[in-house]
Amino acid sequence: MFSLFYGLWKYMFSKTEFHVLILGNDKAGKTTLLEKLKSLYSNLEGLPPDRIVPTVGLNIGRIEVSNTKLVFWDLGGQPGLRSIWEKYYEEAHAVIYVIDAACPSRFEDSKSALEKALRHEDLQGAPLLILANKQDLAEAVSAEELARYLDLKKLDERVYMFEAVSAYDGMGIKEGLEWLVDAMDRSKRTQMLRARAGDLAEAVSAEELARYLDLKKLDERVYMFEAVSAYDGMGIKEGLEWLVDAMERSKRTQMLRARAGVTGPASA
Ligand SMILES: Nc1nc2c(ncn2[C@@H]2O[C@H](COP(=O)(O)OP(=O)(O)OP(=O)(O)O)[C@@H](O)[C@H]2O)c(=O)[nH]1
Ligand SMILES: [Mg+2]
């Protein structure tokens, strides 16, 4: 039981870390958004827009929002670089998809790249925040218009939201991000990623494991189940003390000692 309570405690009070993938066409404003996020949520002054160059590799940004650590992965959006995106899908808790709302001629390209990403099974269940960026420009369409235009059929069962933002002046970014953190907190995908990372909140107790294994052959053997964590050391001392004691009392130890020519009782 202890392991379950400990797991629950750890689950509730330790800082959660989420990985957020920032995707979208080239020139949509992904890196500008990342730098703005750093300015808004950390002590770091993000790069000014005129120092930002097209992304070829990966930009990483870390911020903290209400006791939650967020790690952003910003990838290059040029068509030749999009094949790299899927390498990051498996570990991502959520996706921010950035669209240049002032450039309707590229909506179709955005839509097909997004649909392709959403079809990938490694992104199953990942909450999706679609940003209609560049709202500081007069010609930018609203979030509603962009949603109508994209008309994404595949979104039905996905947790998603459209938000109008400007990576230049910061408009809408906090609202979008708050929604995303909440969506990741509630998401089944987050549970799944935690379980895969071996989070103790998902671990069953030693008793439950023993019941599950139901080892018939153990009847005559001296044995014990112990709940442990090789990460933080929980349970390991108790298990090892029991094992030393069991070895001292064991007939097998007597037999091995006799074979090695050591005389006297096993506990000597
Ligand atoms: N007016 C305006 N321009 C923006 C905004 N966000 C980005 N830009 C401009 O759009 C261009 C592309 O921005 P980036 O952030 O490099 O775009 P990206 O999506 O990272 O592009 P890749 O790295 O090539 O995939 C730059 O000239 C930015 O200054 C915005 O909110 N408003
Ligand atoms: Mg970029």
C-alpha cells in the first residue's frame, strides 16, 4: 500500500514537466512565438524578431507556468524539414500549431501539413492549440475565420482550441497557453506518457503484484515481495535486510559452506 500512497503524493506535489511541440509552415512565426514565450514567462529576454533566422534544426525553450515546467521544441517548417517532425511526436504531450493568419495563400499548405501530423499514430490524443498568428497585421483573419477555412474533419475527437495571437506584441498568448496546460493536465495522453516513464503513480503494490503473478512453485521457497524504486531508493534497504537474514538462516548457505569446507552452523 505504501507505494500507492507514495506514488499519489509524488503525483500530486512534484512539479510536472510537459513537452510541447511547436509546428507549422515556415515563416508562420514559431520561433518568434518561442522567444516571446521566454520573455513573458521567464527572466530571460527572448531574441528580438529581427535577430531570428529560419530554423533548420531544433530550438528548445523552457519556462514555468503555475508550478508546471514546460519544454518547447520548435522545429523548422520548410517543406524539406517537415519529415523531422515525426521524430518528436512520441514524447510530446501536446502540439501548438502556428499559422500565419495574414497569408491566406498558404492556408492550404498549413492545412495539409497539419492533417498529416494529426493522422500520425504517435500523436494520438495530443491536445492541439492552433494559433492564428500575426494579429497585429490588419489583413490577418480571425481565429473563427481560420477555423472555418481549415475545416478540419479529423478534429472531432481531439481536444483542441483556436486562438488569435500576435507573437510580436504577445496578444492572446497567455490565454492560449493557460488552456493548453489545463488540457495537458486532464489528458489521457499525459497519463499514458507518465505510465511509460515509470511514474510511481501507476505502479501497483507488492501485494497486488504477488496476487497477479500467483506463483504456485513458491510454496516451499523462502521468499518475499517488496515494493521498491531503483530511482529514489525506496524499499531497497528493507528488501536487502530481509535477504541477508534469509541467507543466514538458509539450508542452502549451510550446504554451500559445507562444500567450501567451512564448518560450523550457518549463523556462525
Ligand atoms: N507582423 C508579425 N510578424 C511576425 C509575427 N510572428 C513572426 N513574424 C515574422 O514572420 C517571419 C517568420 O518568423 P519565424 O518566427 O522565423 O517563423 P518560423 O515559423 O519559425 O519559420 P521557420 O523557422 O522557417 O519554420 C519573420 O519575419 C517574423 O518577424 C507576428 O506576430 N506579427
Ligand atoms: Mg523558426
